[in-house]
Amino acid sequence: MKTTKDFLQMKQKNEPIVMITAYDYPSAKLSEAANVDMILVGDSLGNVVLGYDSTIKVTVEDMIHHSKAVRRGAKNTFVVTDMPFMSYHLSKEEAMRSACRIMQDGDADAVKLEGADEQVLEVIKSLTAAGVPVVAHLGLTPQSVGVLGGFKVQAKDVESAKKLLEDAKKCEEAGAFALVLECIPKQLTKQVSSMLTIPTIGIGAGVDADGQVLVYHDMITYGVGRVPKFVKQYTDVQTLIEEAISNYTEEVKLRQFPEGIHSFTMKEEQLEALYG
Ligand code: KIV
Ligand code: NA
């Protein structure tokens, strides 16, 4: 399994880091088989797996449940698990306890949290000091969607771009080993990436991040509607799945399924003995 040190070296060698989200055993297993470098058990599971319209309702319990399943499917891949909404804001103790549970019960290798205000930076410091590798997350931070006023490109003006550059530096100084940059102008990604020693992992942040991450369900078109502009849909499995289930429905109604090959039989003499 790759380690935080490997990710740092990949950046130094200019080798892109591939991350994808996964939420359960099969998605983890297929991602590992496809040789991704890192898996994120994102709180986006609230949207794509649990059917909520934001990540706000996701709990530490939910994250642990899915993280464990991911670990069973990807034993040899570095797994980062999101700390969900408000699980790291009430107090430092609470944040430490949530992270501890995600690591111990959820079998994660690292945690990710959003933002860089003073309190979050303190948490990044404390977790790192306690031995928990931390991924920071700046730009569009979905747990703050209510404050940001929607899912929009962030840091487009000079002032907010400056703030992002400062925040990125602070995350690195606090001890984060990687930084997710979501939905920011590509030029800013380039600047942040060249300024930092730790790798940046972009989503909707252009090609100059040190790595990329996409949401599993978005990139294979699985149970999702309209996806953001920054998503590339590499395949469309939902059409295949819908067709398969429609065919099944029709064949059951017409008694075309199951056929002989799907059925078990009893020997003639056994039948005679049974019915006489
Ligand atoms: O929850 C998630 O999937 C994420 C990625 C979009 C970075 O945080
Ligand atoms: Na997330």
C-alpha cells in the first residue's frame, strides 16, 4: 500500500496521483483493481448513495459504516475518510474522538476535513500530532454550501484568491499531507501547487493539480442526474442497469424467466416414489 511519503514523492517526481471516491465493497474492489493510488470515502455518499440533497445529514456513524466496507474491498489501497458536517467543530476533543473512531472502527488510513479557519487548523495540528494523517480541503467546501450560497466556482476574484493561497499555506503548515482543491480557477490551482510541498488533488480545478479526484457515481454515470461541468463521464452504467432490470421485469411477467437452465430438477423415479 502507498503511504503519505509515497504521495509526497509522487509530487516531487511530477507523477499524477489518482484518487476516486468509493463507498462500499464493490466500488472499492473495482477501484483497487483499476490501480488508483488513493480512495476517498467522501461524505458525498450522502448525495450519491443515501439520496440526501447535501452532505449535511451525513453522520460519523455513516462514515464508519461505509469506510469499513471500502476497506474490505480495497485492502491494499490508501483510504481517506471524510469527517462529516460538524464532527470537528464543537471542540477539539470531539474532533479527536470522531477521527479516532473513523480510524479505529472505520479502518481508514487518513481523514479529510474542510476549511482553514483557526479552529480547523488547530484540529489539523492536533490530529497530525496524534498520528492521524490529514487531508485538507479548500475552494468549494460542500459542508458550507449554505454559507457559500450554492455550488459555484470559488476564489474567482483577487481577494478570495489571495485568501485561498494563504489558507493553503496554513493547511500545509498545520501538518496536512495533501490538499483537495475543489472548483477553483485552473490558474490558481497551478499557483497553489507550485507554492506547496504537499500534493494538491483537484476536482474541477484544472490539469495542474498534483492529482485528480472524481466521484465514482458521477464518472461512471450511476444513479446520478445532471453532473457538474468538471466531471468527465467515462461510461454510462445506469442505462445498462435500467435496461437489464426492464428486461427482467418483462420476462418475469411473460414467464420467460427462469428457463430450464436456471432451474433444478428431481429424478423421475424420485417423483414416482413421491406421488405414486
Ligand atoms: O465527498 C467527496 O466526494 C469529496 C470530493 C469531491 C473531494 O469531498
Ligand atoms: Na467530501
